[in-house]
Amino acid sequence: MRDGRLQAPHISIWIAARGINIGLSTRLYFDDEDNSADPLLGRIEQRPRVDTLVAKNTGQGTYRFDIHLSGSSETVFLDL
């Protein structure tokens, strides 16, 4: 980050689709990494929502990451 703090490994994602008037920005973090000190994750006030940004290791050399645009499992989107 600009203040010199390290971020946990992540992938930045930008979603654009028909019917969405603006691009949506989010991040994908990995469940087998130490995400505890990540500055962005630390700013999310509703702690259960942090899980919407974390991809789960399937144990088969892949990760599962679902993006939800609405509802109780809505992914955290960033206001950039």
C-alpha cells in the first residue's frame, strides 16, 4: 500500500457486463495464505463478509471463488 504496509497475496478483479452501468472492482484472496494483516481486509466492518473475498483451495490444484452480485452472500465490491 502507499503507506508501506504489505498486502496479502491477492488478484484484483474488475467486472463489466451488459446491464451493469459501471465496472465492479473486487479482490480474490487465498484461504491458504495469511490474510490477517492485510490492510484492506482489516477495514471491512462486517467481518463475516470478508469470506466473500476468499477463494477456497479445493485440494485438487484449483481454487473456488464465486462472485455474487446481490443477496445474503453478495461479494464485497470496492469503491475506487
